[in-house]
Amino acid sequence: MAQINPSILSADFARLAQEAEAVRGSDWLHVDVMDNHFVPNLTLGIPVVESLSRATDIPLDCHLMIEDPDRWAPQYVEAGAGSVTFHVEAAAAPVRLAREIRAKGARASMALKPGTPIEPYEDLLPELDMLLIMTVEPGFGGQAFLDIMLPKIRRTRELIAKHDLELWLQVDGGVSASTIERCAEAGADVFVAGSAVYGAEDPAQAVAGLRSLAESASADAWWACAH
Ligand SMILES: O=C(CO)[C@@H](O)[C@H](O)COP(=O)(O)O
């Protein structure tokens, strides 16, 4: 079952509760936390996540594009996140951090920038609930999807199958009606979409449209049949 996670980076930050309501029916709400150090952009932090988790019953999928996630990620669980993603490029001790996130009661997820390969992290995969493959350079919404990430998505799906893991494979960046099927065919099952959802006239309908495209593309994919 394909999951669609609208990214509030493309929403109106002054109306976050209403923007969450506008995508009712979504699996998760994707919350991009940027610190202007790990990425050249600054968004929001723990107080906003706390308020948003009280304002919506859609679970929060927090993507931390920050330095020192070892220090901050557990605090996002306490703030109400149901899933916390840290970048492996920024984490000092990714296994310890994933275990801490899980011990606090959230799903643990690790992200890879476009230039970071999956292969060195094969042995870490059982420690995770989700792996995020960035399909743009992190930092901004509205960028063009990087087709060259498709082989990495496929190789990651092969590793998940090889180890028989219940690991979600998320893609983020440039996901839209014209790119989501390629991601699903390659092996992604969780799709973050910012501008394709909040730029649409009816965001909830955009979520439903993306989900239906992803589900039909993955229905006959090699990895779905093999699972
Ligand atoms: O993490 C990021 C950007 O760094 C994303 O979550 C963007 O918010 C996705 O936006 P679109 O590419 O879908 O417009």
C-alpha cells in the first residue's frame, strides 16, 4: 500500500492547522526541519512540532535536515513526532540514535543525500523502520526530480528483499504525478510531495491522485510480486 506524506514546506506556515486539515486522509504529515547549517535554509523547530502534533491527528513524519541529530532527534519524539528521520551524513552514532528514537516510542528513519551511497549502510538497515532516499539536494521545495536516483532506489529495494526486512522506503524531492510511477516501479513505497500537493487546487484530491498512480505502478513491480 503506497503512502503519501504531504510536505508542509510548501504549505502556508501561518495556517499550519488548516493546511493539515486540507490533506486529511494522508498517511503522515511530512515536517521539514532545517537549521541553515546542514542545509542552506531555515524552517521550524521543536515548539512548532509540539503545537502541530496537538492541532492534527495525522501523525508527524519529521525529517531533520540539521547538524547534531544525535542531540536533537530524541527531543522531536518527545515533541510528538511519530517518525523521526536523521541524516546519516550528520549523525555521529547512527545505530545508537536509531535505537534511542525507537526506545522513546517513534519510528526510526535514516536519510541519504543524493551523493551518499546505500551500500556502506547495508548492515544498519535492520535498525531502521524507514530509509529516506533524497531525490533532490535537501534544502528547498519545488526542485526538479533527480532521475539518476532511480538505480539507488532499486538497489535499496533489493537489499530490503535480500534481508527480508519490513523497512519502508521513502523518496522525497520532485515527487509529482509525472515522477511518482518511476519511483514506485523502482521500489519506493512512501512518497513525500510538497508542491505537487499544496500547489494543487484541491490538496486532498492531489494526495488521492498520487496514491492511485503509485499503487498501480507498484502493483506489477518486481519487488511487490517478490514480497
Ligand atoms: O526535504 C525536502 C526538501 O529538502 C522536501 O520535503 C521538499 O519539501 C519536497 O518538496 P517538493 O520537491 O515535493 O516540492
